[in-house]
Amino acid sequence: MGPKTPLDLEQHREPLLNILSAVVESPQLSRKQMNRLLRENPKDGDGFYSRDELIRAYREFAGDYGLPSYDAAVIERLRRKPVRTSSGVTPVTVLTKPFPCPGECIFCPNDVRMPKSYLSDEPGAQRAEQNSFDPYLQTYTRLMTYHNTGHPTDKVEIIILGGTWSFYPETYQIWFIKRIFDAMHDFGKGIDRRAEVEDALREASQLHPERNAVNVTVRGLALSQTYNQVVQSVYHDEMTRSRDIAQAIGRGERERSPIDEYATWDELEAAHRENETAPCRSVGLVIETRPDHISVEEVLRVRRLGCTKVQIGFQSLNDAVLRVNKRGHDVAATRRAVKLLRQAGFKIHAHWMPNLYGSSPAADIEDYQRMFNDPDFCPDELKIYPCSLIESAELMQRYQDGSWRPYTYDELLHVLTNCFRHTPEYCRLTRVIRDIPSTDIVDGNHLTNFRQIVERELNSRGERSRDIRAREIRHRQVKIDDLHLDEVWYDASCGREVFLQFITDEGDIAGFLRLSLPTEPPITDELRHAAMIREVHVYGQSVEIGDAGEGRAQHAGLGTRLIERAVEIAHERGYKYLAVISAVGTRDYYRKRGFADATLYQIREL
């Protein structure tokens, strides 16, 4: 099915102008009033205009036909799903292609149409499959969707998901990230090369939807073949083609097409330099991997790719539970991985799973408390993924023999309520339940709104979650004079951590900075005698670079004030330098605040 024909704005001008005029004149238009307005001005007599159609019409008609000149505030009123960018950045999630995984976890889905652990029914996975898992197409299409629905696209957090990133070939990794940057740059310039990429994929790639005839299903109750065996068999020709082409290009024997999975470090670094001042910039780049694939060399290599945050699967901090779930590593590996990532300045985004085989509600609560009481862990962000029973997972065998069962509603509520209570202010609970379609869950919890259920339970007891996500100001108006600077100090595996936050009297958070004060030798000489800024984040609805407004937290100087306080603390503690693990698109921001470019970091002399 091809793209739908865009609405002829001139043909629909009269009803569109009626709607837009009312939106312009009524800044406090409620959802109910907006719906009535749409009903009174139907599309083709009986339909409704979509938000992206209204936004496109406003961009086209503003300043004409009696409408005032363009005003970004009107776009905000028309914006669909404002929560998507209410944390201050625009997240763009892309998936890598199906590929073997070093893990054999019994709880993990085995959907061979997807990279390991993902399901083809998940929304992000569906977008990836529709775009042949191509990084350019996924990125460009997602940016276009954001633009069409009224979201800013200048500050992008790139989130790369799919299996174990560190297990993919290095040439694929470099190419994948470079093509993401290519898409951002083209989008920012108004250049669209999607048709060229689509044609190349349709002609040559098995991953194109029209050519992908994979119909193999892995069933957890009868695992005659592993995920890796099936993927290598089904995609053998695709993998061989990609490898041979990359080798031929590396030897200079072949010209490249847009889908050839090969790029050099020099090409990626050139894309990084272009992105520093591009209209569409990377303000964060996230990959996900396993603890047993983290080493000094890997940490520095991932940093060179432009990465600023690592999603890492803790799953459990109990060796016995890890062992019976065939996780493939122990808790000691998680300790080592967290320490190396923290030494290198990365934000640590952990995944943790209650209700694993061999655990219990009481053991899970103890495990969660250990995660924040033990300085070797203390993640900055956390996804809590209660174990779901998926038909393709080996866990089905434990379910059938009665040695594992999903928690009841009350048990899960009890565990998660205790988790929320023990989450410190410096951690952000990014997700509480994985967004697995209920049709994929054989037995157990089908509710995806468990965060709200837990928050209601806490409220009924006069309590409130202290995690960052529960306290973000999001789209609310805030006066800078109503904020005060608060500092949370805590021990971590390689020194002290300081969480600086601008909060209201009620504890709502408008911005924060993570400062690391290491007491051990650095992971690279570049960081010798340096304290480290691991993250600066200002909340509130994402706004364009250079834009500001009454009541906005973004671009109100909070970031600079946080940095200057970090300078004071580092100087007082005797450090000679303050380093920052900057994203590619924030390098210019830090240069303006006294930081100079080094190799992998930016450094400010104190």
C-alpha cells in the first residue's frame, strides 16, 4: 500500500479556516470544545480533520485569509500526544535487524522476524519492519511523523534497540549510526531520499516487507531449534550478502549503495561534525547491551560512536535466579559493567525483571532494595519489566510443569508499590510494564497502566513516588523564582555522585545535573584529575533551539546554573578539570560554557 494522498488544502480551505480561527482566538480551548469544533466543521461532510492535517493547514495559511502570522503556540494547541516531547527532547527509536544473540535466557521471546527479545506486534517493532529495519528510513519517517503532528525535531534523542548491540559487526554498527545521522541531516535540509533507499531495499534486501517470506515460528514448549539457529538459517543469504558486500567495499572493489552495511570511522566522525550545528541534532544516543559484553575497550569504542547512555539488562541481582534463567552471566559481571560505564561517564539505564523463574515477591523486593542500597549499582534510569509469559519463550516449559507461575494482580501490586517506595530521587522510572500486546501474553498481567495503578495506591496511603518521571514539570508553567537548587549526594562504585536538581517547594523537578566525583584512576588518560558531568537535562515541553517563553523551563538558564554549581563543587573537591560526556549535537552548547574539545569528551579547566 503506497502513501496516502495529502489533503488538498485549498479545496478544504473554508472549514479548515473556521477551525483554525477558533483555535487562534481561544488559547484555553478544551478537548471537549475542540471536538465540538471538529464536528461543526466536518471533513467531506461527515469525517474529522486529523491533527496533522490541521497543523499542515495552519503552517500553510498563517498570515493569510485573515489568520494572524505564524505562532508556535498555536501548533502546541494542535499538537497530538504532547507527552511525547514533554520531557524536553524528541525521542526517535530505531531497531536493528534480526541477528543472533549471545544470550539463552528462558524468559526471552523468540520472534525470528525481530531482533532478539522483541515481538513483531509491538508498535516500535512494526515501524521497524515496515521500514525494512533500515536506519535511514526508520529515522526519517519518525521525524516526519513528529513534524506533521506539531512536535519540534531539532533536539533528538536517538534510542537504538534490538538484541545485544555489542554482538553486531562493528562495520554494521558504524554504518547504522552514520545512516541515522544522514537521515537527520537530510530531514533538516528538507531533502528526502527515502524513495532511493526503498527502491534499493525492494530490489536487494530480504528484509523488505515485499520480499521477507519468513513464516517460521519458534514454540517454547518444543524448542527443536534455538532463535540463533533459526535466524542464521532463515536470513543466511541476507547475512552472507551483507558481509561479502562490506568486505568488498572495504577492499575498494565495489561502489556503495544506500543499503550497503558499511561505513568507516572517518565517515562517521565527519557526520558527527556536521551534526554539531545541524538543524536536527543528536542530544543523546542510546544503545542496549549485556553486562558480560562490557569491557574497557568496548566502553571507549561505544563512546567513539557518539553514545551517551547505555541500556543494560540487570534482570536480577541474585546469582541463583540468573543461573536458573540461563542468563549467561553473574552479578559480578553486572558490578564490573556498571563501574566501567560510570567511570566513562555514561548514563546507566538498567532493566530489572520481577517474577523471574526462581524468585518470589519477597525476594524481588529485597533484590530491588539491593539495587539502590549497594553503591555498585544505583542506576540513573530504570525499566521495570515484570516477566511476561510468551509462547515462544522456553519459560513455557516451567509454566507447564508448574514450577513457575505469573504473579497475581495483588502480588504484582505489592511488589511494584514497594519498588516505587524505594526508588530514590536521582532515578527515573522510564517504564513500569513493557508494552507487549495482550494477544502475545499467554498468562499473567495484561494491564499496561500499572504505573497509574501503583501511583493511585500510593496516593490512597498519602504517599507519592519520588522518582524523576513522577516529578517532571512536563508542560506545566513554572516561574524560575519558584525553583530552588537541591543536592542529593550518594556513594557509587568509583566515587561520590551528586544529583543537582532545580525543584519547586512541592518537589517537582525542572532540571537536573549528574556529577561524578571519582576517587579511582580514570578509564582513559583524557579524564585524569577530572570530575565528570554525566548528564544535564532541563524538563518541560521541548522547544526549538534558541526559543524561550514565559513560564518555560527550557532555555531559561537552568542548565548553565547547574553547570556552574558543578564547577564549584569540583573545584572545592580539588579536581583540576571538569569533563562532560557530551552528545554530538550539544558540543557547541558546552563550548559556549568554557569546555574545549578533547578526543572523546569535552574538558573545562578549573
